[in-house]
Amino acid sequence: MLDQAKTNAQRVAATALVTLALVACGGPDKPAETPPIASAHVEPVAAPTPVAPAPAASPAAPVASVPKQDALPPPKPTTIGLARTGDAKLDALLSEGDKAFEDDDLAKASAAYESARKAAPTKAAPIVGVARAKIAKASPAFGYAAAEKNPDVTAATKELKRAVQMEPAFAPAQVELGRALLLLGDGAAAESALRKGVQAMPEEAEAHSALGVALLATGKSAEALTELTKARDLDPGSAARRGNLGTVLFMNGRVAEAVKEYEIAVGLMPESAQVHSDLGTALLAQSDFARALPELQRAVALDPKRATYRSNLGYALQLSGKVTEAIAQYRSALAIDNKLASAWINLATALARDPKTRGEARQALKTAEKLDPTDPRVKANLAELDALERSKP
């Protein structure tokens, strides 16, 4: 974690996008997926299914007060500049490509980078630019393993490896290679490349953010927290950095701190459905339904065709006692994406309350089981449904 991410920031920042589906076992009263990690908000998505009390928090520093939005600097570009070769003419072409890429003009960026490559075929920077643009075209969603078998991304990754071999000290090549490897689902190799990029560019927020995503992908959440905190500190006016930090805080049980980061992200990007969904999810984990519902409703209003947002809203409605409305949201979610297992599970938990619809609840769970036979929530909910059936008069 970007389908609605049409902008470069949404597509790229390894701020971008992990979309690590972190699902926990349980029925409607057990924690589930955390909000996705995304770039300036990208396709994340696997939004949470039932979220309940937050996991036990690890010792944490006091939550800082929320800074006023007008006190924060504007977000930094998410495109790492390639115009650092020392060749004035070459750097002018690379700078043109960088600006076009940041502006999401991929055609213009590709043309500028190609011109740079023709002008300096033995330099790494133009190769990195051409590969960067090719990847952006091939994979608009920059999520972990989002382009696992994409031939264009695979080919561009080979070019990035060649660029790294040509000029190992050219740090942007290491970072772009790491992000490409994340797309291909190779977290360990991505981590290795990104560590080199961060070491060479310690003040580059995007490098720290990408490394944080790679560390999450390899199960190193404590180190990921360090890197994503550093990215936020280097780029405090970025909603994407705030959102990613909020997600890793959430994953570490530090939900109150996560809420603060999401609140700032909402203030910075009020028209982003993703940040409203993230904030609503975290508030649900605190059982703050009064505040969670408006955030989740706003996410649906901003992006009514995102099935996961509707499923999350349904769960919030269900916890608030509005079961009929919850069921309507679950059905709407499934009309959009009938392969969303979490929505089938949520629908089943709502339908199971009424003896007249328990047959449909069972069928919903069976459907979820077919979609993901390894999901422990299905087995748990089927067992609860069996118990209900046995106890009926």
C-alpha cells in the first residue's frame, strides 16, 4: 500500500505501500488487520475486518501534542532527484525528468530520461530514471508484492541492478532497486539495497520510508518503527509519512499514538479517503465508536467504490448496535468485490444474530473459507455458529 493513486506520491513513496495483510485470528470481537502502509496514500488496502480492543501496548514514550497544521512545513517531494552527476548538461535532462515524474507526467519523464540515457549511456542515473518511469507505468499500485510476476517490473529491476553494478555509490539507484524489489515481493533483497541507500542519504525521508516498509515486510517491526519515525521527522508535513508511522504504531499496540498521527494526516489531507479510514480504524480499536463512525462514513463518501471501506464501516455500525445498516454495508462491499473474505466473515457475524438468517451466515463463512482456507477466523466463527445452533430451543 494504490488503485486510486494516480499521483506519483500515491504510487511511489515506499511510504508507499506495503499492504501487509496482518490479520489476527478471531470473530467479530477479535482484532484484525491494521491499516495499510501506503505512500502518499496508495493502494493499501486490505482494510481491517473486526477491530476490537487494541493489542497490549509496549512501553511507549508520552504522546506528543498535535501540532497545528499551519505550523508544519509543506511536504517534501517523494521523487529522489537523479540530477547529481556533476555533468551540467546531463543533470539538466535528469532534472527535467525528475520534475515530470513528480508531477505524474510519465510520458514527459520517460522522454527526458531516455534523452539522458542517449547522452550518457555509461552513467547509472539515466538508467535509473528510465527504469523508474517504466515501473510507474507497469504498476500503478505500489504495494508489497503488488507486481510479483509483472514482466515489465522484472525487466526494469534487472536494469536497476545493472545501474547499481555500474555505480555502487550512486545512492538513488540503491533506493529505486529496493522499491522495485518490494514490488516483486523480495523483502530481504529490498532491505539490503535500501540500507545502503539510507546509509548514503541519511537525510532523505523517502529512503527511510522505503526501508521501513522493507523491514515490515521482513518482520522487523521495531526497526521499521525507527525508520518510519525518522521519515516523519525529516518530512513532518507529509500525510503519507504520518499515516505510515501511525500504522506501525498501531501494529505495535501504541494505538493512542497512532490516532494522533492519523489525526494530523487527516488535517493535512482532508480529502483522502484512506487517511479517514485509517483514523476510523484506530478509533474503533479504542472502542471510540462515536468518533470512528464519522471517519469511516467520510471514507466511504470520498471513495464509495472501495469495498474495504464499506466493510469497515459496516463493522463499526454493527458494534454500535445498528445491525441492519451494517448488513447493508457488507452487502454493498461484496457487490463491489465478492472476493473480499473479511466482508463475508463480517456479514456472517451479523446474520448469525438472527436464527432466521443463520443458514445464510453459514454459507457466507463457507464462501470465505473457499477464498482463504487458511484464515483461522472462519473456523472460529463456524464453531460459534455450531454452538448457537445446538443451543436453540
